[in-house]
Amino acid sequence: MIRTEHVLETWRAIREDTIAAVEDFPANEMDFRATPDMQTFGEIARHILQASEGMTGMLLAGEEDFTVPDFGQRLVKHIGKLAPDAGVAELTAALRESLNRRLAELAAKPAGFWAGTITRFDGQRVTRLEMAQFIKEHELTHRAQLFVYLRLKGVVPATTRRRLAKMAKQTA
């Protein structure tokens, strides 16, 4: 059984590593893209922010059908305003603030809210808790992309730095 607290707690850890990736990436290269047909580092980071805000906002608003033709318009209603030219500091602040706000709102929901079902945009019927897990997994996928971009720039991601530090302590 997946516990709501676990989903929200692990999402916080994932977001902190997303924020670390944005802070670690060269600020003057946020428009870097690994190949011409891929999103830039900055676009991926913004997508993480906007997708999580939009989808959690729809959940919190009581939306039950994510297959509706105006899904995009409904999603946008829940996305905060971040200037197109926002820098690293503004982006990381938005990532942090958004998650803290959404986690507090989601944590306040009763068990019955989480057991309720919705239709995800791919047509699958899932509980709201399963949708929250999906939103977290969506961020995890894109965080991995950010990590690849970091590696392409010669930067070691925070998760690897922590693991290496732990291993160094154990061998010392």
C-alpha cells in the first residue's frame, strides 16, 4: 500500500534535487540543449514547475477528467506566473515555493479525497493518490534529463555527490 505521506515526502526530496540541478548548472547556459530537437535545460526545468503546478492544481480543484478537449486551458489556470527571462534564482525560488504550497494543500486533504478516482489524460482511471505518484514520477523523469545535461557540462549531480561522500566516509 502506498501511503500519501510517503508520496509527498519523497516528492519533496526529488524536488530538492531538481532545485540543486538548476543551481549547479551554469547560469549563463540555461539555453543549452543536448541536440537540436531537445528542450533546453531551462525549458525542462520550467516544464517540471509548470506541469506539477498545473496537474496538482487540477486535482485540488476537483477536476475528475483530464481527457477533456480544453485540458491545456484548464491546466494553465493553475500555473503561476514566472517571467520568460527569469534567472536561476527566480526559477529555483518558484520551484521551492510551488512545491511547499502544493504539498501543504495536498497534505491537508482527507483520505477520501485520495481514494477518489479520476480519468488521467491517457484515459486510464486512477485514484488521486496514483495521480500524485504519477506527477512525482513525471518530475523524476525530467530530473534525470537535467542530470544528463549536468554531466554533459562536467557537473556531478547532487545525488551522486552525496553517494560518493557517504562512500568516502565508510572507507575512511
